[in-house]
Amino acid sequence: MTQRMDSGPRGMGGDRDGRGGGVGDDEGLDRDGDDRRGGKGGRGGARRKLLSDEIVAKIDYKNPQILRSFVTDRGKMIPRRISGASARQQRVIVRAVRRARMLALLPFAVTGD
């Protein structure tokens, strides 16, 4: 069995450095072929502010108005990387949302329009 002499990954083609700088490459496109640059799907500054202690103190399963801000319009819980909550705060939020769902104060899933 013979080894390949180029150091780039297989199937990429191009130069020995693996960047693939050939004739048909577009400068504005990444490897997948779409125009987006960046890692998170083009969300840029979609992060929320960190939660204050006053908001966390008000989080309770009996207060669905506050809990709705931690649930999407489709009924999914917002992850802590987006909500900006710490791990302890996220556990409090998740516990309150689950309890509110069990008491029918929040929906499990949104159906219809």
C-alpha cells in the first residue's frame, strides 16, 4: 500500500497545505458552499444579558408570566447559553417550568397556529 504524498485532508484537492486554493475556489464561500461566515449560524449578538438576583428570586412555578420569558413560542425551554443563566439559576428555572407544566400553568407544547 502506498502513502499519499500531499499533507492535506483527503478529498479536498488543492495545494499541499490543505487549503485547496485552486482555480474554481470562491473567496466569499466557506467549505460548505454557503455565504455565511462564523460559527453559530449567523446569530451574532443573540445572547441575552446575565440574569440578576432579583429576577431569580421571583422565579416560582406559581408565576407563569416570568416563566414564559424562559420558554420559546413553541414551548421549548431556552438553554442557559442563550438565557445567560448560571448553572444553579438554570436548575431553578427548569424545576419551576416543569412544575408549572404539571399544574397546567404552562403548556407542554404549542399546537395549531
